[in-house]
Amino acid sequence: MSGLPGASTCPGPGEASDLKFPLGAKFREPLTEARFQQLFGDAEQEPELLAEPRWSRLRRLWKRRARACSGPGPWPLLRARLPPLRWLPHYRWRAWLLGDAVAGVTVGIVHVPQGMAFALLTSVPPVFGLYTSFFPVLIYTLLGTGRHLSTGTFAVLSLMTGSAVERLVPEPPEGNLSGIEREQLDAQRVGAAAAMAFGSGALMLGMFALQLGVLATFLSEPVVKALTSGAALHVLVSQLPSLLGLPLPRQIGCFALFKTLAAVLTALPRSSPAELTVSALSLALLVPVKELNVRFRDRLPTPIPGEIVMVLLASVLCFTSSLDTRYNIQIVGLLPGGFPQPLLPNLAELPRILADSLPMALVTFAVSASLASIYADKYSYTIDSNQELFAHGVSNLISSLFSCFPNSATLATTSLLVDAGGNTQLAGLFSCMVVLSVLLWLGPFFYYLPKAVLACINISSMRQMFFQMRELPQLWRISRVDFAVWMVTWVAVVTLSVDLGLAVGVVFSMMTVVCRTQRVQGLALGLAEGTELYRPLRESHKLLQVPGLCILSYPTPLYFGTRGQFRRILEWHLGLGEGVAEPVRVVVLDCSGVTFADAAGAREVVQLASRCRDAGIHLLLAQCNASVLGTLTQAGLLDRVTPEQLFVSVQDAAAYALERLELTGPKTCTVWV
């Protein structure tokens, strides 16, 4: 097979080869971008594309996307939107059914007390937590792609929703509401919570329509973990009044955690000894059971359902001892049987709750997508991030019609589902059966359940979130920047609020990325003897250099924030400004690290080309990707340089400089990265 035109063959066994200066030996001719397109691309179409206006190119890409979207028939589209049509025909009934059934029932048993507990955290009656543990789970089973994901009530979302509900529907300052007034207040709060679920679901569906599943990447792992850890502390402090039997109003807004602590310390002498005793006994059972489940995870056939055991024991104790009447202990009361009447949330409230729905939608998708990705990588399958947006959007939107509050995947029940042997989304159906049995038949058994027990369940479920702080020493060793992001987000969540802390964390995380793109470090590189490889000079004293040839590699995007640094680096090393540098005849600009360039960055390169031409310096560009090359072309680069000055690699550009521009003398080459 013939080689490239004009290229010579490699030396044979008996032939001498130039091992010291391989670039001087002509194994092939240096390849420019134009020559590469002639040999391996569409020679007629490429110049056309380079000169094609931006709007024409966008219109052509839009037409291509439209043809791609209109191509598949209804059946592929249905299979894409209903994942059970893909995985159910391949379901291994004998191997997976028992594990899914056991895991689903186990998770369903935990959903019952946890749903009621998180409903109190949301400032709505407990039964609405059961609704939120049923409808979203059922919908995600039909639409989700995470085989091991468990959805339902989530402490962070419940805390965020409860704060918004308390702000939108505050309790009258005089208190002492009658039964009818309490029912009206609860109905208004349920409507506000359902409206927030509707709003967050609509936002996620809008993100799905725009294919914005990539937005989950803006919530980095340190931000998500710091957010959940800080929210866990909020949950702990917010449940202190219930643990102590103190009828204190819920604090909202900035510094709510410290306001709650101050109010609890002030009212501590008025705490109820009976409720304090119930809380202490509940925590004394729940916390050790959690530890046993973690330590003996591999030995236990299924995790011990400590929550449901505690609920049953507390209900029996309260009923037999009449704790509600003798010691005025707050109990759950009657749980209405059946399902609520479908009702469209008050759309007039949407403008008021939009600012609260947006962070809830982001937290829902970020936590759910990260959890699904963790277990997908562990069990070797893939998830569709945009389908996850669709699943959680539909789940929140439809469940809001049944008075559910915002929901998402949950850390505790997902881990429980995996530990109990769950294999597919089918486990969600068994979980729904357990919650359904409580809604239809078993609800009266929870009448005497003390609310203090639900507060203890809220606190014990935060164990995994609190223990995320143990990762901080390792994070410090791996990345100081990520450690700073974690700490800034956590402090903002604790001191301000969950939604403001999320905003601070995202902004600070993005700022660290921007700042790191502006910190360009220089490393002098030289040519490794006998090769075409360039390595840092500090690695070896045997690297070769060429005087008059300067190779500059810029390893960061070229945009308005980095254009100044880019200009200063080149001015100093090429002697274009006031700096001092060795005389340079040829400069090779390695663009392999420039992932994108905006208009300001492209104009900076064009100005560099003009200044190099005026200074008698030959500018060569190497390894520009198609996007960067298109932007530079639109900015007028080809008016300053010729197509023969654009190369496919640094080696080709250096070989061209050595052979065509007659750079001779002691081999020296300074490469800055």
C-alpha cells in the first residue's frame, strides 16, 4: 500500500537512519489542514464549510436534527418513553422476582413511617406523606431508567417545601386554632405544597423538552454532598421542638437554624417529660438498629425494619397507657382511607412559588441522576439522563394532582433496596402494594402513633447524610478546591437556608472553574532524542532545542475571561510587548487544549497573527478542533494567515518550520504549556 504523496519509506535494516534528529529525516511530508482534507476528507465540501456563515450552519444543523427527530416511528418512541417495554421482555423471572419482591416489601414498610414523618417536615398532615410514597413510586416504575432507584419522600425536599409552605401559608400569630380553622389551614398548606410539586414537575418537563439533562453536571458532587449534609443539620434542629414537646412556631428564612436553637433553649423549661421520654426510647431503639443494619449488611438476609417496629411498639404503648389524654402527647390521629380526589393545584399560585420550584427541580434531578449513575456503574447498565428528567417531571406533575408534595429519589431507601436484593424497577410495584394496604385498610392502626416518634424517624434517617462529613479528610488530600467548594456550600446552607446555600454553592463551584482556566502554568519542553515527542525539560537533560522556534501550547478555553492572560503570555515569550525574550522566527501555537473560543478570544488570535506578521514572525497553528477553527475563520483569521499555516499536529508544524524555513544550528526548541 502506498504511503502519503511525497513521503519516503522508513530505512531498512542495512540503511542508516537519522536517530538523533528524526524531524530532519523525511518520513512523510508535513500535513496541513487543507492537505489532510484532500487526502482523508471531502476536499470540495470543507472550504465551503469554513466559509459558510454561522446562521447558515445553524440552519443546516437544525434541519438535520429535525430529520433525525422525525425519522423514528411511534413504536421506537414508545419504547424510549416506556422503559418497561425494553427490560420487561428480558426479565429473568426465576432469578430476580424473589429479590424484587423482598426488596420492594422491605422498602414499602420503611416508606410508611418515613412518609408520615417527612410529611410533618413538609408542614402537611401525615397521610399526604403516604400519598407521596405511593403515586411517585408507581409512576417512576413505569418511566424511570434507574433499576435500583427508590423514589418517594426525601428529607431535603421536604425541608425546602416546608420552609416555603410556612412562608406562603403562615399560622396565625394568636394560635389556638379551632378544629375547622386547623382543617382550613392544613388544606391551604397542602395546596401550596402540591402547587410546588406541579411547578417543579413542569420545570423538569421543560428541561426535558430542551434536552437539558446535562444541567445535572453543574451540581458537582461536593455541592450535592454539602447540601444534603447541611440540610440534615436543619432537619435535626427543626425536629427538636417535637422531640421535647414544645409547641414552637417554625422558623423560616435566613439563620432559621440559629433562631430555632435560641427558641428551643429559651422554652426548654416548658418541655414535656412524657414526650422527651418517648423520644429518648425511640432513638435508643432506632439508632442501634441502623448501626446493626450497616455493620452486618452482608450477613443479614434483609435489613431489620426498625422504623416499623418502633411505630408499632409506640402505637401500642400509647393506646394501652392513654398517653395522649393523660400526658397530652401529640398523636397522628385518624388517617383518611382511600385516595384523595384528583384536584388541579391553584395555578394562580404558580408565579409565587416559581422561585421555590426551580431549586427543588434542580435538587430532585441532581440527587436522582447522581444516585442512578452510581448504581448503574456498579451493576453495568446505562441510564438516560433526559429520560430521568421526563420520569421525575411526570412523577411530580401527576402526583401533584393527588395532593402530593415534591418528591425525588432518596438516599436511605435506595441503599435499602439494593441491600435487600432488588434487581429492577419491578420492586417499586411491591413497595406500592405495601403503602396501598395502609391507605385502604391499615390506616386506623396508626391512630395512636406519637408524633415524637416520627420526629425520631426523621433524625435517624439523616445518619447517612451526617456521615458524609467523614469524607472531608480524603477530599482535602485529593483536591483542595473541591474541599473549599464543600465547606463554602455547607456553611451557606447551615447559616442561610437550603435554597440560598444551593445557589451559593453552584456559583462558587463555577467560579472555581473559571479561576482555574485563568491560571495558566508554563513548562519548558524539548524534543526527545530519536523521536517526535516533546517532553518537559526538567524531566531530562538530553532533550533537544532549536533556537528561533517557539512552540506555545495554551491548555484552556480561549474566551473573554482568559484573553488577557493569553495576550500577556505570548507578548512575553515572543518579545511583542515590553518583555524580554530570545529572538523568535517561527511560533507554533498548539491549540489542542483550546476546547472552545468565543468572539473575544478569536479576535485575540487574529490580532496576534497581525502582530506576528508585522514583527516578521511566522505563525503556525496546530491541532485546532473544528469548532475553534470555525470560530477563528469567522473572525477573519484567513485574512491574516494562509491555509498552509494550519497543521494537523505540532510535529507537522515543527517539521515544516525546520525543513521549509531553514532553521539550523544547535537544536533548541522551547515549548511552553
